[in-house]
Amino acid sequence: MGKGAKAALLQNSGTAQQRSGQLYNEAQQGYSQLDPLLEQEATNPQGYTPQQLAYMNTASQQSLGGGAAATTGQANLQAARTRNAGGFNSAVGTANRATQRQASQNALGIQEQQANLQQAQKQQALSALQSLYGTNLSGSEGYLNTSNSALNAENQAPNFWQQYILQAQKNAATAGAAGGGG
């Protein structure tokens, strides 16, 4: 292998090592910013903000309150039309109990959504951490493998002068064996 080819192999190795170092530094910068955030999210996912939870509960209660008010209004209207004021109390009581039951179910549903969101955020953060680690590690290893391959090729390539001396030694040995036998 000529000097130019050997120099190119060494240059390739140096370039690969340099890129590996750059990738490592970029990974460190990214990790310094992302790692704490993702670890926080993985260990303590926030889910909905308290304000969002309050809005969700308020919206549920307002809807149910409107339904209960409509039932009471309809019962009063029916009592006025039929002139039977005592007949609507059980309907209003039943509507109020159903509203309270639904409000409780809605609140539980909101808390379930909160828990599901927190779990999803935790899994997403863990997945992102794993992905960052794998991407940076494989990229850095790839450049180091390129460097190793270039250095190995340079080391495996026969040196012209070594080949010349070995060939001269072989020729001398062959000539000596041929001359000594005659």
C-alpha cells in the first residue's frame, strides 16, 4: 500500500474519532438539558394542571346542575298544569339523586383520566430517555468502529520496504540453497 493510501486511512481514522468526539459532546449538551426534565417526568409525571382539573370538574358540575334545574322547572310546570303540587317531589328527588350519582362518576372519571395521562407521560419520558441513550451510543460507536477499521486496514497493509526486504531475504535463501547444493 502506498504512502498516500496509508495517509488517507490515518486521516479517515482521525476524522472518525473527531466526529465521535463531536457527537459525544453534542449528546452531553442534549443530556444536560433533556435528561433532568425527562427523569423528572418519569418519576413525577404532572398530568393535568390543577387549573385544568378544576375546569373539567366545574364543566361537569355545571352541566349536571343545569340538568337538575331543568328537571325541577319541568316538575313545577307539570304540577301547575295538573294542579297536583305533591306529585312532583319524588321526581325531583330522583333527579337530584341521579345528578349527584353522575357528578360522583364524572369526578372519578376525571381522576382516572388524570392517572392515565400521568402514566402515559411517564412511559413517554422513559421511552425518550432510552431513545436518546441508544441513538447517541450507536452513533458514537459507529464512528469509533470506522476509526478502528481504518487503523486496522492501515496496520494490515504490507509496508513496501518490509515486503522488499522479505523478498530479498527469500531470494538470498533460495540462491544460497541452490548454490550450496551444487
